[in-house]
Amino acid sequence: MRFTIIFENSALEGFFPSWGFSTLIETSDGKSLLFDTGNSYAIWETNARKLNVNLSDFGHIFLSHFHWDHIGGAIDIAFLSKERKHFVVTDGFSKIFVKQLVELGHDVSLAREPYRFDGNFLSTGALRAKGYKYSGLLEQSLIVFEADRYALVCGCSHPSIENIVAYAIELTGKPPTFVLGGFHLMDKTPQEVEKIALALKSMGVGFVAPCHCTGALAQEIFKEVFGKRYIEAKAGVVIEI
């Protein structure tokens, strides 16, 4: 599996950082998907071009939740794409937004429950921000299968990263090899973050690449807990698992 980080708060030299997240996901059997689009198509396109990524490199666009830093480039991508795309969203998205995607000639799937598509990809379905059994912001995360392992990609982890990982294990019967994305731990104390990092480790998570809304302090704590199994994720970085 290859993850090309196109949009992130921090960036390698020569790339533009901005608040948000987007990554191109490619599997060894030729499947590809764009996870989120960052907050700006202009920045997304500039970084994508430097990474030799173009709009024809993916057929699926998975949008984790309806926050601008994750969907800001989506309408531009839909407008500029010459090929028909398959967007995966949840009930938390504006009906006007979804209507625009359809009017621009694209397919839209609504992932209320776990939804598997194109063989390799499984949406967790819409999880809720205060734990997936309670009311709150709806967010979906993505499971990417390859052989006997899988990666878990999260947008902002509003339902809590522990809940999302636990649910992924419930769905698949085993822990993820790799967890990438925003863990939303900026408002947590160091003690709380360490407890969460140790919990993920005890669940059997292999590698982690916390970024975006995780917070700098939380990233350092995860680095300490996971050691060599911690991976930096910035715009311009390509991760192969």
C-alpha cells in the first residue's frame, strides 16, 4: 500500500502546508482512492503536481466528514475531472453539496452503515462524534485491505481514535497494520494522550502516522510510545506499508 500525502498542516520543503488533510491511497493490485481534499483546491493541485498526481489517478473520492478542511477542494475536483468519479459520503453532508456532485456528473454513495466497494475499500459507516452510539457530528473512516492486512485512515477522529480503532477491529476481526490521519488530541493533557497511545498499542496497532489535528505534543508522545513504528506524515511524504 502506498499513501501519498498531498495536503497537511506541515510540509516538506518545496510543498505548501495548510490546515487540512488529503492523501492518495494506492494498493499493489492497482486500486486507487483519494481520501479527503484539504481546504483548498489551489494548494491541493500545487502539491499534487509536484508529486506527479493528477485527477485521472483515482476513481474514488472518500470524504470523511463535512468540515471545510477536508472537503474544500472537492467541488473543484468534481468540476475539473474529465472522468466520472465515485464519491463516498455520509448523512452528515449537505444535500446541496451532494446535489452539486451529482449535477457535475458523478456518482455518490451514502455510507450510513459499513460499506465495502471496489474490493479493497471498506467505510466504517457514519460514526458519531461522542462515540458511535451517540448523537453528534457524523464521520466515516476508511479501511484499506491488502492481502491479510489492512490500514485504517481517519480524517479527524471526532468519534475518538480509540472508538474508531476498536470498531475497525470489530469489523475485521484483527488490528490494523497502519493507522494514518488526524487523531484530534489537541485538547488532551499529556497524561490523557499517553493513555490513548498505550491503548492503541495494546489493541495491536502496528504503525501509526498521526497528523493534522493530532497536535504537536500528542505527536511527540505517540513517537515515544511507538518508537520505530511511528511515521511522519507531512505534505510531500510518500509512505509505503
